[in-house]
Amino acid sequence: MALSKKVETGKIKLKKGDLVKVMAGDSKGAQGKIKEVITATNRAVVEGANMVSKHTKPNAANPNGGIVKQEASIHISNLALVDPKTGNPTRVGRKLNDAGKLVRVAKKSGEEIK
């Protein structure tokens, strides 16, 4: 029941595949790519960050069962996009490019985010 609560949200400016830095929490300072964005709860799963131990029962895929380390979700307010030009954390803005298409840009360097 805990994750089923719908959260009122603004525009989520981070996407799957973005390189982000964790700004707060146990994994503070960790960098990784976003594997999944959960829009309903404003959370994202980041590679190698916020690792938790999941206790698994034996099944066909894992005959022995045991304890498996896996990534848990992190609230997007605790993530910052890594600037593609400088490598530092930055905010995300939106601008019209030369072709007239709305694209995401890094606020610090003005560099377009692919």
C-alpha cells in the first residue's frame, strides 16, 4: 500500500539513461545512469546507488535463494543531472534549438542534453 499513493507532481526533467549524481542520502556522491523513472511517486532507480539486500526464496531462476543486492528507488529531488560539458551537477532547463524543437539544456554550461 505504501507505493500505491499517487503524488501531485510537476514536470520530471530527468529521463532514463541520464547520468546523474546523488546529492543526499546514504549514497550521497554516487554517480550512475538512470535505469527507470517512476512518475507516480517521483522516484528513479540509479545504477549502483541506494543498494538494498533483498531476501529471496529459492525459485527456478535462483535455485538456492539467499540474499541479493539490488538498487532501490531514490526521490528525484535527491538527484542532479551531471553536466555533459563540465562533469559537475547542474539543473535542467528547456530551450528552443535552431530547428525550433524544445530541448533540455544544462543550466550551468548551456550545453544541450542528448
